[in-house]
Amino acid sequence: MNRTFARTGAILASAALGITFAVSGAALAQTKTAKKAPAGKDAAAAARGKDVFQQKCSTCHYDSSDAKKIGPGLKGIGKRGTFTVNNNKVTDETLKAWIENGDSLMPPFKDVIEDNQIKDVIAYVKTL
């Protein structure tokens, strides 16, 4: 009879240990998810970027279409992964350089839009 209690105790201890690991793993997973909180910051940046886009960029670019306006439509540019005019890779750095310096068809905006606004526009464009 003592062996039955010992076996039952060992089984219960193993189960308790398994539950402890499962709960710890779930808590760790929630902690990792919580560390991704800057996504809210990105959402705020994208919202500000949308406002700047509407004021400074929408004259030449659609944000709701990939159709050409004066410049190319930007909808889906992040998923496309390349610029339509030169097939260069779309990254934060290339977007920043393009906005700041323009090209033969687009004027530079480095003296028109503040650096933090450019970052916000990039955050917005990445959501399209």
C-alpha cells in the first residue's frame, strides 16, 4: 500500500512539475509578446506618417492604389519588395534616401519634411 502512495505521489509530482513548466512557458511567451509593444509606437508613427503623406506626397502618389498618378502608386510597396522605377529593394534606408534625395522625376524632400516626419512616412508606407 505504501508503494501505491509513493507511485501516486511521484505521478502527482511529475504532473505538478509539467504544469509548472507549461505555466512558466506561457508566462514567458506573454513576456516576449509584451516586449513587442513598440508596435503601438509604430501604429502611432504610421498615423502621423499618413497625415504627412496626405499633405506632402499624395499630390503625386496614391496610397490606396498601385496605379501611377504622377509618380507610382505605393499600395503594396512593402509586399512588392522593390521600387517600380528601378527595381531596387525597398528598405527603410532606401525609402529614406529616396524621400530625402528624390531622383530625376521626384524632387528631394530633405529640406521640406523633417527627419522624424520622414521616419513616420516610412512607417506609414510600410503599412500600405
